Amino acid sequence: MVGNLRTRPQYVCAEAVGHEIDSHRSYHGRDSVVRWFPFDNLDPRGITSCEYVFDWRNTDDAAAHFVSFIHSGKRLHAYLNVGWDDGIVIRLGDKVVFEEVNYPVRGHGLLFRDRYIFEKRVPVTIPKGRTKLAVTSLNSHGNWLFSLRITDVEGIPFDDVRFRLDQNEDKHLPVTRVRRLVRRCSEDRKEARELPQHGLAGTSI
């Protein structure tokens, strides 16, 4: 884990997000040295629970970085559906597209406007080709998580968009398993392919 942006900015390791993903490169984390490690998140809802990555001990007042790469065959006008507990920063390429780092003393807690645990819907443009998607998740205390999904205007994930780390592109990490999950969308009776969430890499303790 790394330092909380609000309370320990000197240990945030912000430079790690901009560097090439290299599991052999070390950074100064909140308590000790941290390195990138592969993490498979196969939750079809797009929810990443940090409890399953870092356990729950000594995770108060901490943060973590997660990175995946978006692969798109064309430029897309999309929507970023996001939920967070307790704070979050999302970067698309080199640009911050969403940021919520302020929260009450008792924490933000996960809020949602639908069953998929998304609180905000933000318009974004997905470039053609390969684009880095980076998430910094902040924790006040207890278990913490975030939810993230990129969809079209109707809330349906794109058929031709992939989220993964590829061995030939990120030589320092093994191939990340990506599974396609299909669900029946009862609202409009369309088949909607869920995001293969995410093929993410995160910082280790």
C-alpha cells in the first residue's frame, strides 16, 4: 500500500503510475518498499474490493494504485461509471478524468444510484489503440473498494473494448487472465458483455 493523498502525500508514489509497469522496480510506500504485482479482478460488476488484495489488517489511512490498459479498435465517446470508498483518482492516459479525494472524518462510504454500485457517471473519450487506465483508491478506515465500468450512453459495455495487461506489451508481468462474461440485460432485453474487470496491476505491501 501507499500513503493516503490527504494525510501522507510524501508516500503516495505518484511517479509509479506514470512509469512503465515493472515488478522489479521499487518505490517508497506507506510503511515500506512497494512494487507492482499482477491482480486479476473477475467480478463482472466492475467492483474491486481492496480487502481481497491487501487483506484488512493495518489498512486504515492508506491508498493503492491500480493500472490496466484499454484496447479499443476505434475512438469512442463513452461514460465512466464509478463508485468509491473513501476517495478516488482516475487517470485516462496522462489526464485526470475524475477525482474525489475529500471525505468526512468518518469516511465517505460506498454510495450508489443503482444495483451496480455506481455513484457518478462521467463522459470520457476513449482513444483508438492502447490507453493506460490508472486508479488511485484512498481508504479512511476499515475495508475499502471502488467500482468502475466504461459503457456507452445506454450503460452497456462495448463489444470491442478490452481491459488487460499483455505479456508482449508489459514484459515485466505475466499474462493476466481475462474472461468474457455474458449476462441478460432485463431492462432492454439485449445481451451485454460485461467488462473483463480488469486485468489490473496493483502495488504490493
